[in-house]
Amino acid sequence: MISLSDYTYHLPDERIARYPLAERDQSKLLVYQNGQITHRQFSDLAESLPDKSILFFNDTKVIPARLHFKKGTGALIEVFLLDPVAPASLVQQAMEVTGEATWHCAIGNLKRWPVGSRLRLQHQTLTLEATLADAEKQWVTLRWTPEHLTFSEVMVETGKIPLPPYLHRDAEESDKERYQTVYSQAAGAVAAPTAGLHFTDRVFSALDERSIRRDFLTLHVSAGTFQPVKVANAAEHQMHAEQVIVSRANIETLLSANGPVVAVGTTSMRTLESLYWYGVKLIDNPDAPFVIAQSEPYQRPCILTPENALEAVLQKMVRSGVDRITGSTSIYIMPGYQFRVCRGLITNFHQPASTLLLLIAAFVGEDWRAIYQAALDADYRFLSYGDSSLLFPKNR
């Protein structure tokens, strides 16, 4: 039993950052290390990291996943892309599809849209048509002309950036650039890995001067990241699945680490920890798919060393002759979870009673309360466009 009421706090509305700062790396940085809290600027990140740290970033790129269609009657239908269905179910492949694609969507005003009827959106010479293929599954078939355009190109022209609902505002032109990390590359997320929004070329140069290594993996953040926990026992919450892509180089970097592995954001942390559990599965079954259920860490004994688990993943890739693997994870990191890969975390400040706050509590224990209170007392800005923290738990 994990009582959700034990993982909440009062977040005044005025502390929610509805817009980013003018300069990314001028946000505040709360550093929690050896049980002590200090306050710095994010531009000082390199000075705050232990020697030989390795940072892992999530290079996913937010797609303009929100489409607005208007019926002849004037009714507005919103189509919010969630997961690709056909002709490809893998996000990176779905973004390269041409001519036609079917996606699982969240649909606003669904009752006003009959199955089989078409909606049209015109943008200069580009025409995009949407047909409700299945109301129960909320599958929408999209067709466009010119047909040679990729789905990614179509969305750039017709879609809107899907800002988090708690910002209570529509996306503006500036959000196209600011709600992306400067290193975003793999299109497919519907929410930004916001811990990375603070990084700039200046910060990367400072990391290089200290020989702080960095590597990039991918988790396509889904809308489920904003799904509230609605059960009193937080352990009963149903997590969402998200697609992950990990390279052979990622595994080799982890195996060669001689300093703390620091996850840049909760999405990177969930990916890194999922790799451990995939290695555990491979020891039992060398042909196991890369699919991590939310209960996986709580049903298996945690006896395999991180090195052995990662080596099992590497050997799987060698046997398969691949340089990268694609999988999915629903891993649920909550109090009681034993971390196997990550020793540090860079992250923003999260909503009360959220799965992200539960992850923070799992990582730093009861000190999460002191950390969040210190941020509130020091006028930190919260949530996606807010300030940052660098966390190193006392027992790691």
C-alpha cells in the first residue's frame, strides 16, 4: 500500500512557470548531495557534478501532435495523436510514412464526429483529410496530398505543439523552439523531456572542459506522462507504455562507466532502469522481447548485478547482429524500488500526487519533502518550463 496522500504538497498556482525564461541555462538549480541542499544556476551544472560522471540524455523530439479540424457546422474536432497503428506501429517508422497513416488518438468532441465521415484541413498546397475509422478504439486515418510528403513533414505544417494541460494556454510560435531540447533529434514524442530544456551550447562546453561524458538514447514521451493518479493506493495506478530505442553504444558506455551514471530527466532514468530489467529477463529467456511491464521490478528478485544484466543485453544485440534495439516500457518507479543503474538525476519540479513525484520519492526517500519545500521557499518556478534540480541520494 502506497498512500497517494503521502506524496502531495501545496503548489500555488503562481509558482507554475507558464513561459520559459529568456535564456535556457539561467534557470535555478537546486543541488541535493550528501543530504545537503544548495542553490545555484543551471549554467553552473558542470561544477556541481562529481568527477567522471556520465550524463544520459533523451533525444526524442516533440511532434506537433495536436490537429484542429472544423466541421461544416462549425463544430471544432481536436485530434491528438497518441500512438501509430498502421502501416507502422514503431514511432520512428511511422514518422517516415507517406500518403496515409492510422493513429490511435485522443479526440475532442468525438460525439460530433460520425464514423466514416471525413474532415479536411488545408495549409497552402497541402491537404490533410481525417477519417474516424473506429470510434471505440479512437483510431483516425489520415490521408494527405502531395502524397510524397512524410508524415513528419505533414505534422510540421498542420499540427500544433501539445503543451502540458496544466499550463492553461494555447501553444504560441515561440513554443515550437522552446518546448524542444537543443539536442532533440528523434521525432515522436507528444511531451518534451523537460529536464533537458535547460541545456545550451555553453553548458555543454563547460561539461567538455571537465571531461564529463554524455550519451543519447530515446524514449518517445507519451501523453500518459500527464495522466493523474486517481487511486488512493498509488501502487494500483496503471502506467502507460512508451517506446524506447537503445543503441549498442549506449550499453558499451554504461559498461565502461567509472563514475556515476546521471539521468537527464525521468524518461532517461526509466529507460536506463528498464535496460537492467531487460537483462534480467534475457538471463531467464535469451529470446525475450524488450517489453518491460510496470510490475516487472517487483515480481523478480533483484540479484543480478547491473554489469551482468547490461552484458546480457549487449550479447543479445551481438547475437542478433543489430546496433540498436526498440522496445517498450511501462516501468513504474515508486517508493520501494531499488535503483540498479542510475546514481544521479537532473530533473524539474513535478506536480503533487503524480507518478513523477513518486519516482523522486523513490530516489531520494523522505527527503523529497525538504527538497520541494526548499524550492518553494526560494521562489523556484515549477513544472515543465520551471527550474531544475540535481539529485544524488545519500545511499547512492
